[in-house]
Amino acid sequence: MRRPARISALLLPLLAGAPAEAACDLTGIRLEERIAETSELRESANKQTVRDLRTLRDAAIVLDAYKYEAECERLVGIVKALAANPVKAIEQGGDTDEEKAESVEETREPKAPAEPGKPR
């Protein structure tokens, strides 16, 4: 009996006139297909650019999940533009400052809570 209730819950928004698609067109990015079709993005020298594109796509997914549709759409547009012009994306994204990269990587590491009475 749980299956009909689940189906009803899925169909209710459609019957109520809600749009069938989410406001943010995440499926329209087609990033993995673009990477597979673009020789520049498949080159090992451009792995960081591909990682950056995937990170931006994942950020759009998170924005959509938190109902930030306008921001999600903006990010989707950016990812599409970068993926459509990989040479420009590669040229723009070439920050190779190792110290900056290490600093950014440190900020991404989870931190343990400070013990009471001890400075960080």
C-alpha cells in the first residue's frame, strides 16, 4: 500500500499545476558529454580546468537544492560558457601559484573543534 501513496505524492505537484522541471536547468549543462567531445578538455595538462568545471557544476546542484534558483541559473550559464569555449576557459583558469593553492587547500580541510580553555 505504500507504493500508491508514494506515486500519489509524486503526481500531486503535477496535478496542482506546478512546473514539471526545476527552475534551474542542471541537465542542460551536459558537462560530461562536452568533456568527452572536446579534445582540449581531455588533455592531461587541462585536468585542473576539468576539475574546476565539475566543481562549478556541483555548486550549481547545491544551490538548486537550497532553492537559490537565480544563482543556480547564473552558475549553469557560466559552466556552459566555459565548456563551450574550452580554450578560453583553459587560458583564464591557469592560476599556478603554489602557495595560494596550498592556502586554499588548507581552508578546505575540516577542522576539529577547539578544546575548552586551549587557544587555536
